Amino acid sequence: MNNLLKNWNAARVIRLMIAIVITIFSFVSKDYIFLWLAGLFFLQSIFNLSCCACGTSNCSSEADNKRKEIYKDIVKPYSIDNKK
């Protein structure tokens, strides 16, 4: 629960402001169906989610960071001095 309210960036603040504006608009215009949209933006801001696949800005996988050199022992690097 403590992590939900930490590390706020601009995108989370903008989503929260959009949720507040849509909530006010829905009450002023008496169009309460917009509360669903406001709730969506509110949940996105609280849980730091977005509509794209990389919601938490963590798109890279662990496999990309820890690459293995598969043929390291088999393929030798080319060197000009290493003529046969």
C-alpha cells in the first residue's frame, strides 16, 4: 500500500487531474455516466497503470539485460595477426 502513493511522475499527476476534471464535469452537467471514465483515470493514477503494454515504464525484460554469449568458445574473434 505504501508503494502506491510513492514515485509520482507527471503522467500520474495528469491522470489524477483529468479524473478530477471529469468528475466535476459529470456532476455539473448531471451526466453521471462520465463517472466511469473518471474512475478509470483515477485507478490508472493510483495504481500507475496505462493503456499500453508498458504501463509501469518497465518495458525491458530481464533477458535483454543478461545476454548470454552462446558461441563464445566456438567462434573466435578475427584478428589480422592470427593468419593460418
